[in-house]
Amino acid sequence: MDRELAERVRSAPRAFYIRLGTGSHLASRCVKGGYMAIGFPEVSHNTLKRLYTEGKTPGVQKAILGELRSEHKGARNQTLSGYTNQLIKFYTESDAIWITFWDMRLWWTLPEGQARAGGELKKIPATWRYRALKTGAPFFECNVGGCVTKTAGFKGTLCGVGNSAEKGYPLRYLKCLILGERDETIALRSAPRAARKESVGVLLSRLNPEQMEWFVDKLFQKEGWKRISPLGGPQTITDFIAKKGESLALVQVKAETGQGACDGFRKNLERLLEDGKRGEYTPFFVYHTAGQRIRSDQNKVVVWGRDEMAQKVVSDRSGALYKWLREQVG
């Protein structure tokens, strides 16, 4: 393992996701050419170079904003400010880890020099990698935790990995992934029950939407249900249907969600199910992250959040559910 590179990863104070061009159309060029690129051709390279000497001063920000405004007439000031902040981060976060998603993989890099002009692009020398430093294991997007893959849904050019509400878990997870090391702070079996639930909850919060569907399917199997429909895919209301005896479970699975999604699920089911048959069905709404705890509306929907799922994992004496979580996101 490259010790110097590993130390830079360990000491990185932040991590950012960057979209390499619209629809990632620059990703192939960046990976093969060994650089990180950003557009915004209307902003002069000389203006941005002032960031190196003056830092993120009001004067520099005003200059960037002025050049952007000349090419973005009619754009809201808030949008222009967002563009400005993205450009400033691109030029100044030289100690951060940068990631992107391309070719079904997670790629990571650390800047290796100062930005330079390259036609309409601004480029920073950077070597892109998609393997762990210690083990050489590849990072396929479907096996990376949701706390990292969710950044790919950001509609702008770049954003931070994680936020203050997540208490540093995404950055710590990303570093362990890149280094090829286990997060030893999560030790289930030797911890008190409350600590075990909290540790499992951390793992659950890292599941991306696809992994979440797989996990909930396994959870229902442990509860004695047998899935009788495809998992996920084009289904519009449920993610799968399961059967136990004569009972049917209609299950919708979410990674990050809110109360409105649960209420909408219930209303959609009411339109589909006849009143006389409603007793044969049990609707389940399962999620791992929400701004506020989601409530069941008059007991018409069974809601499983992170706490309920963590309790089931801790109570599983076989350890199979916990082992699966560790293999996926631990």
C-alpha cells in the first residue's frame, strides 16, 4: 500500500462528489487523462487563480459572481451564489477526497497540483482510482453504501459527502472503503444491547436504495414471509409482495424518505384495494432515514424504521442479517 497516499486519505478533512460534465460525459477523458475538470467557461482562469493568492475573500467571490452574471442573465442570485461556491471549492479544497461515479464504479482521487486552463475546462491534475489501497478490491456502485452513493443524485456540479446530521459517518466510511480497512468502531457482539442497536443503525443508514430492498427482503424471509413478486423494478406502488399462510404483505421500501411518502403509499393502496378484501392485506412501509420519525396513520400501515429493523438484527441469533450488513456496508 502506498503509505504517503494512505496518510493523505486518513488526514483528509472533507470529501466531495463531483459530476464530471453533464451526464458525466467528461468522466472517460478525466479518468484516462489524469485530471479533474469543471466547466464554467465564462469565468476567466485568471480570476479563479486569485483564489490561490487571496483566498476566498469577498473580492474574489464578487469577481466570480460578476463574470457568471454576465453569462447567466435572469438567473436567480441564489443560483449564482451556488455556482460561485462550487467553483471556489473546486479551486481550494486541495486536501479533500474527491469522488465520482462512472462506468458503474465509484472512482476516487486526491488533487495532485494546481488548476490550469484547458479550453473551456478548468483542470486539476489527479489520478482516478476505483480500488481499495490495501486489498485492491474494486468499488462497484451497487456495493457502496447509500451514505456515499446518494451524492450521485445531486443536481449541481459538486457537493459535500455527508452532513453535520450524520456526525461524520459518511467520511469515515469512505476513508475505510478507500483504505481497505474495517471500521472497528462498530463491534456488535461485545457491546451492550443499546450500543449494539445503535451500531446496527449506523450500518442500516449506509444502505443505498437497491441494497435496502435486498435487506428488507431478507428481513421478511427471517420473519417467515415468502416473496411472491419481483423485487423492485418498475412496480409503482409496492416494491414487493410477500405471503405467509393466507396473509399477504404489500411492502414499500425507502432509504431516505418522509411522512408524505408513507401517506401517499396508504392512499394509493386505498384506491387499489376493495374494502371487502382489505383485511387480507397488511401494508408495510420500511425505511432507514427520515427527517422526523414516520407515523402510522390509524394503524392502516405498519411502519418499520431504523430502530425496528436494528432490533430485529440484534435479535437474530444466527447473525446472518448482521453478517450481510457488514459485508455490504461495514
